[in-house]
Amino acid sequence: MVALYDGLHPDERTVQEEDDDKHSNISYVTITKVDEANSTYHFENADTADVVFIPDTLPVAKTAIEDVGDHTIKVAKKDMDYSGAQYSEMGLSADSIVQADDFLAFYEGEFGSSGTQITGYDRIMAVEEENGAYIIAYADTTKEEMEDAMSLFDSDEVDGDTLLDGVDEGAVVQSIQRQVEESGFSREVGYQTALLALETDTVKKAAADAGVDLDQCQLVDEDGNPLFDDAEDTNDKTREWHKQYSTTWKYHVDVNLYKQAPIWAKASAPL
């Protein structure tokens, strides 16, 4: 496998780098043919699994370990069989293999039970098979080091000014508003929020204090056009929307109640 890159060497790139070199271009390819006479190399894109090694954490019972000295242990293969359902949450299966750069998690008790206790971690440096057992050379490690080794991403905080650099903010806002209006989303939200408002204790109390019977009121838009055919339809729609959306939509609502006029509800949803 070959890495084609710009800037900093791939092995020297870390999440602590302060410059842009850690984000420079890099591509991994697999050499498929070499023409030495013409110094020509044929290649194809490398398989992701070959580029990014994701170490496994292999649980091992402390009672299954035989210490053979010099940071080396011996474990019977049957004691590192991960075909059981209790190992699936760790991404392990009957196909899991023991290999260098994986981690060992030593435990006491029955694995997968509430009494399981992790007692320590090691990193596999080398592994050999011998008479139905694994001979594993290891290095001491910590849980934090293990978690760091499994991190596959880096993130940088980007402020709003950077994101909007060179962008016409006014045009973006107008485009979003136009799409919301043309799609009917804003009107749908208005209907929905007005209906939900009728179910709130605040509106019910305001209506009671004003002597307004909500069951006999009708929802209208700002132009006075009824949102529904009649009060009964309004109540049915209220229950329907409340059931479907009461835990989903959260919008600011202004509701004015008048004895002499129908309820007028205006809903605004932040973009």
C-alpha cells in the first residue's frame, strides 16, 4: 500500500497540529503491478479496511491467563472464542481474530453479567499460536490510551463568521423563507401551533377569565378566514394534532382572546 500526500508526512499528523498540514490531501492506493523497465506502477484504490485499522477490545478472564514472563501470557484458544451473544455489543463474533494492536480487557466474574468487573487493560504487541493456545506479548496500557487509539476522527471548532465568509446572508435568508412558504410548511406549522395553543393551561385560563367558551370558538387567520369549517372540526383537529405533534413541535405562540370576536392565533417559527 502507498500513501500519496501533500504537506506533512502522514505519520507525523496528529490532532494537536495547529496548522493546516494535518488536513492536507492524502490518498491510499494498492500497487497491483510494477513495470520495472519503465519505472511504472499500476494501482487501484485501497480498501478502507486496509487503510483504517480499528482495534478490537478482547475480554479475557483473569483465570484463563498463564503468565510466562517477560510481558507475555498464554491463553487457550477456547477462552478467546467470541461467538457468544454476550460479545456482540463489543463488535465481536466467531470470526474475530487475535492480532497485534488489539487490546485485552481482563475481567473477573461471568462476562456479560451484572457482576462482571474489568480489572485492567493491555495492548497486544505480537501473537503466536502454539498447541491450541495463543502466546501473546503485551504492553501495559490504560483505558484512556485504549480509547484514544480507537478514535477515528478529529474535529475543529468553526465559528459562524468563518462559515459565512463570502456568503450573502440576506440572499440565504430570503431563499430559506421562500422555500418554507412555497412548500406550505410555514402555513402548516401555523395551523398546528394554533391548535396546540388551545390545549395549553394558559389559553384555557385566559378564555375562562374572559368568559369565552373555547368549544364554540373558531380559529381564523390574520385576514379573518376560517382555518376549519366549524368549531367541532376545530376541536377534532386539535385532538388529532395534539396526539401527533405535542412532543415534537415547540414554537412561540401569541394568542389573543376576545369576547366579541373569534380567537385569533398567530404562530411564528424560528428559521
